Amino acid sequence: MIKQKWRIPATRGLGFRLNQGQVVRVTDVEGEQVADFIAFNANDLSERLDPGVTLDALGTTNIKPGDILYSTTYKPILTIVADTVGRHDFINAACRSEMYELLYNKKEHASCFHNLNQAIAEFQIPAPDQQYPFNLFMNTVIHPSGKISVERPLSKAGDYIELRAEMDLIVAVSACPCSESACNGFVCTPIDVEIM
């Protein structure tokens, strides 16, 4: 049963509350679209979803239903309930205007950093120096040489991931605005978010 549903337009962001025990479904509407996902403990904003801690706790970059995502203090913050893609990213920081200037020679570009900061500002959460999201549907490949490349997402239209909140959360999601690389299949499209 769906309690709330939003469509995040291409290149934009969204912030919302997610209560302990609720499940959020994030859906790639048209396919090959990354969604940057961050979450804060609603009762202690100094605690947040931490991709680095999660990698440390799980010992793998390949998550599956039943796996727990961890906070900055190594507490369970979200649990993967369902996942139709199986390829997401914990490594890359949120894109930001400085990245577009360095890598693509483009200034004042829309970014996940801006979208996420704008979304959390509605909840009086100050912008951090950098956002380190759980990058849903991002296909990051680590080659034997150690080189890292971001390839086209494996997600198809209608693919989704569901996450259950293990504490009361404030969540923000950005429909990544990068059309300059394979990150979003070179085209930015919407993301659906539903609280179940």
C-alpha cells in the first residue's frame, strides 16, 4: 500500500521524512538514471547514512536484499528489502559544479550536491562540505588495474530498490543531472519515490 508518492523531475531533488519501519521504494522511471540517496537520523542530525562505514561493515560493494546499511556510528540505519537491479555505488561523492568545471569544462552546472543540500535545508539541516550518497543504480566498475569507471546503469524502465528505515529518518534524493557521461546513459530522466 502506497502512503505517499512523488515524481522527482530530471535534474531535481526531493526531501522527506521516513519513519522507523516504513519502506521507501525508489524507481528508475525510464531506465539508466542514477538517484543519489542520503539519510539522517531525524532525532540526531549528526548521525547519517555512511557509505564508507557500510562498505567496512559489509565487506563488499555488491549489496542484496537483507543487507543492512550503516550510519556514521555503525548502527543499522536502513535495510535493503527488495532490489531488481543489484548494481549501485558507494564510492563516488555527489557531483557538484566544481566537478563539471574540472571534468567537462562546464560552469554553473546543476548538481546532486546542490539538489541534496536544497532538499535538506527544508529540514534545517546545514549543508556539509561534501555529500557522500548511496548512489542508486550507478554502475561503477573497478577494473583489475585499479582504474574506476562509471558505465551506463544496468537499470531498465520500472526497476526499483526498496529500503526499510531502521530509525526515524530525514531522506533526500537527487535525480542526477549528469548528461555528459555514461552515468545516466547520457540522458537525464525522472525518478519516482514512494513510501510504502
